[in-house]
Amino acid sequence: MLSACGTSITRESLLKGMQEGTAPLIVDVRSRAEFDEGHIPGAMHVSFYSIGSGLSEAGISNEDSIVLYCEHGPRASIAGFSLYLSGYHHVYALLGHMKGWRKNEYPIEVLTH
């Protein structure tokens, strides 16, 4: 399926890649509070407002494979389009985003302060 992120990845494929240690970089573009309340294990937090500079500052190349997700889809689509315009070539949207991840009862990591 084509989207602003280019292509999509299913929740099942991402989970399998995580279990096998072959998953691409997973980036949560929601707010810090949303991320802290529960995110995909191993996901990096970069707000969609600063996606390009955030990835660049973290040393992420435009050749790296990246999976973006938010709660429902709009923020990840905006972030994906921004990355596309910045020359990122391997950007995927997580089908169903965090809402779908929770619906499947897949693992969630919560940060406690």
C-alpha cells in the first residue's frame, strides 16, 4: 500500500522482525507523554514536529530503513512525507499504528519516571 511514507509494514511483520532481531529502526512520532505511557519496545521517540532534525541528530542516515507510527496515522504520514522530501528512501508506515498494535495485544513498553 502506498502512503506518504512510501510503503507500509504490517504489525505481524514488524513483530516478527523484532523477535528475529531484523526489524528496521522503529520511530514513534507521538508526543513524549504518549510515548512514555506506552510504546513499541525498542522504539525511538522523535516528535513529528522535528522528525528530520531529530533523526539527523541521532545519526540516522537517509539510507536506513525506518518504520514510523503514531496513534492513528496522520502524524506518521506528515513525518513520512517530510522525510521523503528530505531524501530518506526507506520509510515505512506501520499499518494500524499504535491503536492496532494495542488491539493485537502486542508487547508495549512503558517508561516510569
